[in-house]
Amino acid sequence: MVLLITRDDGTFFSATLRLQGRLEGPWGDRVELECASLLGYFTEIVVDLSGVSGLDRDGLRALRRIRRRGVTLVGAEGSLPRLLEGEGISVVRIATRTA
């Protein structure tokens, strides 16, 4: 399974990585490498999890490590926020508008 990672340089100080797909196996390492490379250039790194459809233990470990380095996790949906919070990984919830 492929994980799509796209980058949006929001401001001079921040960048966002948007993930789409399953965060499994070596993809966790890839996300960590992407965040590490950005931490040298930006003061705020955000990882948007709204497109993540699932993850395994490797994905959980990667998210825990990048969170400890100061990366902000946002946009987790479905049962993912509860899973992450149960693992001690904080996620910023994004308010959605309803019609």
C-alpha cells in the first residue's frame, strides 16, 4: 500500500505534510525523515492525518516520535483520534462546519 505525502509551505515559519493512505511499515520512517528535514528550516511542522485510512504499530511509533520532536498532528478522523490518544499521542482536532 502506498502512502501519499504532500507538502504545503504555509508561511515562512510553518509547513504542513498531508498524508493520504495507510501509515504502515516503512512509511512511518519516511514520514519521520520528511519531518526531520523540515525541522531545520521551519519553526512549526504540522502533519495532517485527515487522509490516513489506517496505521500499524510502526506508524504509531513514528507518530509518537515526531510528536515528541514538537510536530503538531491534526485532522485525525473516525476512530483514529481515540486510538492515538489512547497511545498517549496528542492530536489537535479540527472543527468542521455542518450545514
